[in-house]
Amino acid sequence: MSDTASSLERDLERLLDQERFPPPPEFVESAEVTELEQVDDHEAFWADKAGALDWAQPWEQVLDWSNPPFAKWFVGGKLNVAYNCVDRHVEAGLGDRVAFHWRGEEGEERDVTYADLHRDVQRFANVLKDHGIETGDIVGIFLPMIPEVVVAMLACARIGAPHNVVFGGFSPESVKERMEVSNAKALITVDGARRKGKTAAVKAAVDEVMEGMPSVKTVFVVRSTGAETPMTEGRDVWVDEAMEAAAADCPAEPFDAEHPLFILYSSGSTAAPKGILHTSGGYLTGVAYTHKLVFDLKPESDVYWCTADVGWITGHSYIVYGPLANGTTSVMYEGAPDYPDKNAWWDVGEKTGTTIFYTAPTAIRAAMKWGPEYAEKHDLSKLRLLGSVGEPINPKAWLWYHKVIGGERCPIVDTWWQTETGHIMISPLPGVTETKPGSATQPLPGIDARVLTDDGEDAGTAQGFLTLNRPWPGMLRTLFGDDERFVETYWKKYGKETYFVGDAARKDEDGYFWVIGRVDDVLNVSGHRMSTAEIESAIVSHEKVAEAAVIGQPDEDSGQSVTAFVTLGGSQADGDDDTVNEIREHVAKKIGKLARPKRIIWADDLPKTRSGKIMRRLLRDIAEGKELGDVTTLRDPDVMQQLETKVKERQSADEE
Ligand code: WT7
């Protein structure tokens, strides 16, 4: 170990003993909020926050909770989300303010101002209208991290056409499924996307699954890489050409506060993804308020960078809607943290003068593994606040982040929330909260979070189930087209007024929340949510496979990794390396690369109950080398022994 490395280790040890981190006095001195707001009247509180937006028509009722769990916020109010994110800033004279310092992975620089967005969003909205897209039509978006993705989302919002964004890392098959189930009328995609120096021909790949999405009548193609792109006459439209031909003005028509803003598919415990539906007024109120509060935002001086992809909720809420509603200057980075090399993020951070940096624990752990020298080579002294999201952050990564990236002067906000909640729910306030590494600390003002036992009692300081006990403005309104599944998934365990999160958590003596992880069959790989059932169904669709069971295993880099127990069909014995690769590629094609199993274990049979249900719990126990408890409920208890041998063989092979 080099001298600097061992001195860093010593510093981290010292910090580990500290346990509590009060907000740094220099930070508090200029913090926007230094005292926790007391909430006596919940509705008045949120009405006050909604007042930060520009309403074309005021609401008559703050909250209608007469038919739980179906909430309505700001009933009777009307607004236009795109107007709130763009036009009003331009009207206030801020047109020249940069909305996005976009940075490409080959070092390209493009600064997009609020005036640029104002011009482009209107034209793009007119392109949609010119091609028959109307208010209420669902528009799919499958784009990489380029400014056009923001323009596309806002263009949809401007005309009240809910968007359905699919993360660029998902496969065209996933796009097809999501367009099909949401009955999308159009799809906005791109000629090609770059990733670590390679270009993927996105539009050409999408063409291959077009047959499976008959509802999609128009494909809008953004020109980005100049990749060779097949275009179908009468269906496919080049966005740049259409924008030139379109009218410049598109009025921002006000929509009902409860008008759907977007659907975002997320994984649940069955194979079918859930279409999480968010609406306009409440969602925008929630993201704008929490973005300002949690990040201590000073829109005139901050340079804010959230490293998420727009295809996830973090991107929707904290790259697009929250920051833009607040008139923020953001960084938007196209690439990976290690391309062209491991300096990439810190180069961008230094050159843009980033002051607020929001990323995921998995990225911090990767940076930690690469070593502090990359960050240390850069001047990151403008940074004043750090954020974390997506999974529990282990104290070691927290401390490294605090020390190496934050120079021990930046508070860290560990923000807990979900696709469903729309915005941050549990988080420190950087100028107020004493933090403890690994804890998201306490619910934000206006949020009532509790940890309950299985029977619905307060769990005290014991581990229990995390719940949210009062409606909040950014909450999902339903699962698209499936009210029943919405009620079943979130509002059944504890009744119609208590939202069941699906996370295990513990509250300590100080009332601090420690989120432990999912309690359902949902995996969190590198902060990305996936369901075991979804991956299983992809594996089973491979011609050689008879049966599969997937579990998540703890993983040093990605938090969790995918392990699949696979039984091959016919008389085939264990698969060979080629079969492993085939199955992995098959999963990548069906869902996306991130769902590929890291480990495949061949199984002659799987542990099943007499009724045929696969007992994943037993598989987890085996994989973790735990003592196996009672297996007598199994149809064939011998299966376990065979599997144990297989797992051991596999583990010793891995170690070699
Ligand atoms: C699940 C939600 C929120 C945007 C990214 C993920 C886990 C999220 C934290 C955190 C511990 C966290 C939970 C949650 N999670 N943030 N700060 N500490 N766990 O959104 O895909 O909807 O996943 O991510 O398990 O339920 P998502």
C-alpha cells in the first residue's frame, strides 16, 4: 500500500469513529434553510409549496382523499408543466441562463439556455401536433443522454401528451413491451447512441420490433450520431427537418392539475412491469419543493449535477422537472464515469464548476475501487453539497465520498424515495440535520413515515416494514390501466390509508431511519430496479431452458447481483460455457444488459412446495451458505442436497 493510500485508510478509520456529522458551520452560514419547518396544517403546508409554481387557474381544494387510495391534489387548479419549467423563466428575463451544460463523452460541449429550450420545445411540440399527436395520447421516448431528450419530454408536457420514457440501456424488446401495454401512439427515438466510444444503431434495432407495436403510428427520429438509418415512408419522421418546417409558436395550454404527466414502467414482483402514473400539479409541486430544500439550491449561483439517466425516475424528477421548475443550471453528461478514462466525471465536475453533485452508491464504490488519485488530480473545491440515491449507502463508501470527493466540507444528503413516491421522502436537510453515515435520517417536512410490524404495530427500534401514512402531492396516482394491481400492491397490507413501501427499515433511538432493502422479489442492481420474475421469464424463453429461478446476492460493486438457477430441457445435463453466454445474451436482448445474470448455476431440479411454488428463500440460503432449516414442505427434499453440491462446486470454481 502506498503512503497516501494508507493515510487515507487511517483517515477513514478516524472518521468511522465519529459516527455523527453535524452540518459544517461554513455551510450553515449560507444555507437557505437552517431550521426544520413545523407542519401543523398539512394541507396548508403543501398549498404554500404549490404557490411556488405558476398556476393558470387556482385550485379549489388542496387534497381530495375521499376515495383512498386514489388521491387528487389541487383539485380544479390548472397549469402547464412546460410553461413552469421554461417559459416563466424566460419571461422573468432569465432566457440567457444556462439550463444544461451538456458534455459529450468525446469532450464535446453544448450549453443549452432557457431561451434555447423555449424555442426548441415549442417547435418540437408543433412537430408532435403536426403529426396527429393530441392531448392525452401517450408518446414513447427512447433516447440517450442528449439535450433532445429533455426537449422531447417538455414538448409532450406542453401539449398534455403523457410521455413514457424507456431507459436507453433497455433492449428494443423492452421498448416494444412498454409501448404495447401503454398503447403508445408514437415513439421518439434516435439514429444512434454512443457509449464508451462505440455507436449503437438504435433506430435500426427499433425497426426490428416495430411489428409488435401496432399502436405506434409515427416514429420521430432525432439525428444525433449520423448513423446509417433506415426510414419508412409515411411513418418515420426526422425531427430536425420537421422542426424546421414547424411553426415557431406553440401556446402553453393549461391542463388540469390531475392531468397525467407521464408513465414510467418499473419492476414489481411479477414479470409484468408496472406503469407508474404521475400527474401534473402535485408532482411538480413535490419535485420543485424537495429539489430546492434538499439541495439547498441557489439558482443564481449553483451548478447542479445529477448523474442519473433521464430514463429513470431520478432523471425525471431531479434532472428534468425539479431543476427546471426551479430555474437551475445543471450539468448533463452523456457518458460513463470511466470513459475515455477514470477521470471523466471529475474532469466534467472541475470544468463546469459543479457545486452540487448527486449520484448513486454504486458509482461511489466504483470510484473508491479505482482509487482516490483520479478525483484528487482535479480541483473540486467548488463542490459544496453531495447527494446519494438508489440504495442504502454503506458507511465506508459514505466516508470515502465525504473525504475524497467532498474534502470533508460538504454535507451528504442520503435521499430515500422511489419511482412511486415521485420525489424525495426521507433525507437530511443539509443545513439542519446531523447525519449518520448509512442513514437517510428523517422524513422531510409534510411526510409521515413509519416502521411497522407485520401486524401494523409501531416496530419501535426493531426492524419492520417502511410505510407512508399520509398522502403527499407527488405520489403515484395508480398503475396505468390497472387500479386493482395498484391497490393490491401498495394499499392492501395495512389498509387503504397506509402506503406499503416494500422496503424493510429500522428506526433508531434518535428516530433516524435505516433503510435495509426490498422485502419483495425485487432486486436492486447498481441502483436499478429489476424483478426476479421478469428475469426468470426472459431466461425461460430461451429454447434450451426448462425452468429458472433467480435470486439477488449481495455484491461488493453493484449492491446486489443476479444469480440464476437454471434447469435445461430434455435430457441435457449441465450447460457449458457457450450455453451460459447464450443465456446471458438472451436476457440482454429481452430486457437489457443490466439484467444479465452474473452467475448461472445448473440445477437438475428446483426446490418447490407441493403446490409447485419455487422457494427462492431456500435458494438464497444455499447461495449464502446458510444452515438449511426445515425442508420437509418441499415436494422433493433431496433436491436441496444436490443443489448444495452444485453451489459449492461453483463457488470453488469462482475462487480459482
Ligand atoms: C427503491 C426504489 C429513488 C430513485 C432511484 C431508485 C431503494 C432508493 C435509497 C436510499 C436506501 C434506497 C429502496 C427503494 N432506495 N433510495 N437512499 N437508501 N434505499 O428508484 O427504482 O423506484 O427503487 O430503491 O429499496 O424502495 P426505484
